[in-house]
Amino acid sequence: MLIGPTYWPHLRTNAVIPGHREQFLGTLARDLPSRFYCHSCSRLHPRDRIGPPGPFNQPSKPLRCAITNSGGELWPYMHWYGGFSRYKFNFHHVQLVMLRHYLGPSYGISTDELSFMQVSESEPRGRITTLLSVEARVCREPARLCLCLQTWAALHTRLPNLALERSKSVWVCHHLIADEGEMFHLIESSLDEYRIRSASPREPKYHRCRRCRFVFLLEVLETVSDGLAIVITKWLDLGSGLTPTDPKWQNLTSAFQNGDNGNGQAREAEKSKSDCEKEEGMMQQAVTLRDVSYVCDQRYRYTMSKWCCGEWTLQAGQRMQLLSLVGYNVAFSGLAGFYIMRSDRLAEFLQY
């Protein structure tokens, strides 16, 4: 690309003709594996200024433009039962994963860095135990990033009527909440089927949010130690990662989705789910078997990192012990903000 006296003014952020700056910096970033082009502020940033979606291993100076809101751009899909996830996912993560796919292992980040699990106990004696698991894979033809999310609400009862009452905080997205209309009836009918079903397995029933345009599976499972559980598996197609205006990304993150226009987008949502399940480790049955192994008998208590009171996490498939920040450690608790304490006190706080 030739930069001359007439072209240079078009590289300014306030250029009359848009697009030249993005094209130039995007091309330049291909020769700088440690940098990436930011669509939010039209600058090149160091790759290590973007942390993973999980709470651990965050940079000491995160990019301001990467902090879109406190819960990340996919927060409606991570908020699953009366609480907030520690998983903060933004478009930069899609972009960096797909950069590695397009340009090679020297660029971006791996899908393993997006893997995450969180278990929370609510109310005294753990009356409700909830789990969120996230797995990411690059699907092909065409190339795009897909997430498989599974949420559990172990209700600690085997009585369907009591289970229905306790499931009123189950959440699929900001259009499907259990104490409202359609979602309440889906859970109620699933519990009714549980009451009458025979020993023979039933075909799974898939559902779809017509406004977010993704497919999900709702199941009622019985665990040995925690009674009935409402299990929801979601498949999100995040798009190519080339631009935040990608329609697939916009479908999931726009504040007011317009909804689908018929069978065409229904088939597209089904295809995204099918393509996602073809990738290793993304089959719904495999994800369910793995997640139930953590929920049963409170195995999460000794296989995950304790994040704060009543919460355990597993990030990138590993236990993380402490989050260091200039000689101190940071723990985040609810909406109260950040509490900074010395390492010895935090280590004592994290004991279980």
C-alpha cells in the first residue's frame, strides 16, 4: 500500500472518507503478530492488553475500549440463575481467536483460552447449586467461532412441584426468563414429561429464541446427590470475527433484535448447532456427562478454584490459585466491587 501526500490525510480518525484507516492498519497488523486492529477505537493494540473472558490472568492495564460493560457483550447468555457470571466475553475475543485461525499460531489466542466453568451455591446449605460451562471451537465452511454453553440448576428436590417453584430464576437469554410466559411453560411441560416418562429414553426437544436466533435444548435430569436439575444447552454462532457488524454477532448483541423472518433463519440456526456439534468435545451428550461429574457429590469443591464465598471456577481447563496485581491480589465479590488485600490474607480467605 502506497502512502503519499494525498492519501495520508485519509488515515486520520476523523477522515472525510472512512475505511482507509481501517484497511491500512488491518494490513499493517498482518505483519505484527503481537498487535491487532481495534474496531472500537481504530488503533493497533498489543495482544497482551486483552485478558481472557475468565477472571484470572488479567492484564495489569486492560484496554479501556475492551470494557464495553461490566458483564461483557454476551452477558444475557451467561446470566443463568439469579446471579452474574464471572465470564466477560467481548468481540475482541472473537477477533483474536479468528486471527489465529486465519493467520496462524503466532497471532491471536487459542480457543482453549475461552474455556470456562463456574459453580455457585445459593442460599444456606446450598439449596440451589448452579453451573455454567463454556466451550469454544472454530467451525468451518464458512469459518466462524461457535460457543457451546451449558447451564445447570440443581434444585435439591425430587418433587416436580417444588422444582417448578425453585426454577423461576432460570434464564436462557433476555427474551426467555423462567418467571415469564413462554419459558415458564417450557419448564412446566418438561417437568410434566418427567413425571410420566417411561424408562425408555425420549427424543430431545430443541427450542429456539426467535429474536436472538439460536437453538437450545432444555432437559430435566435426575442426579444422585442433588435431586432434579434443569439443564439448558445453547449453541451460539458468533460469526467470522472480521468485523463487529457481522450479522451473526449483531443478532446476539443488538439491544433490540427484530426477530427472524421465517424458516430460512430457523434452518440457519439449526445448521449452526449441527456444525458446532461436529467439533471435538462439543457434542451435547459429552458436555452433559462432563458437567454432571462436577455437580454430583460436590466434586467442584476440590477440583476447581474457589473464587469467593460459595463460588468455584475452572479457567482454560485449569485451577487458578491467585490473581496477582502489583504485589497484591484481587478478589471480586458480587456488586460490591474490588477488594484488595495482601496475599497472606487472600490465601486464608480462599481456603475451604
